[in-house]
Amino acid sequence: MLERRRSDSQPGFGVVKLGWVTRNQHEEIAVQMETSIWVQVRPENTAPTAA
């Protein structure tokens, strides 16, 4: 996860920016990608639970 922020216009949602790097057998970067996803946020004071 590169960054996260709550939406100003839609309080129950936010944007999370994710990044991936794939390296080849010589440890050189072969693929580098960043994407942003729209997610629903957890209510305040709610801790994640183990599955």
C-alpha cells in the first residue's frame, strides 16, 4: 500500500493506492505497476478481526 485517503465527497468510501514490482532472475525490474482502488471504509473504532 502506497497511500490511502478518505473521499471528501463520499464519507463512507476512500481510495487506496497499491504498487507492485516484479523482478527477473537478475534482480532487474521487469514490471512496475501502481493502481488505485475505491473501497468502503470500516466504521470508526472498529478493529479488524482474524478470519
